[in-house]
Amino acid sequence: MNINVEFYDICYVMAGFFVASIVFGFYILKLKKDIKILKRQYEKKSIGADDSSLRVKTLENKIKTLETALKKQMEK
């Protein structure tokens, strides 16, 4: 009689671990998906920041070119 009770207890514990591992696995998959989404958002923002700094540098170079051209025209 005691062997049957112990066997059922062991089965319940193993089933509990199995169900917990499935639930935990789904949770891990959801976290990995969220991390990928956040990485993509971060990459898009960093690319946008690089883009804007590049635009500023380009505009500064254009301004310098126009200033030198204006100075040359003023000298003539």
C-alpha cells in the first residue's frame, strides 16, 4: 500500500516539473521575442541618429563651401 502511494507522489511531482518546464519554456520564448523586437527598435533609432549626424555634417560642409565661394566673389 505504501509503495503505491509513494509511486503516485513521485508521478505527481514529475508531472508538476513537466508542466512547469513547459510553462517556463513558453515564457522564455516570449522573452526572446521581446528582446529581438527591442533590438530592432534600438538599431532603427541608432541608425536614425547616425543619419541625422551625417546630415548635419553634410550641411556644415555645404555652408563652408558656400562661404568660401562668397568670399572669392567678394574679392573680385
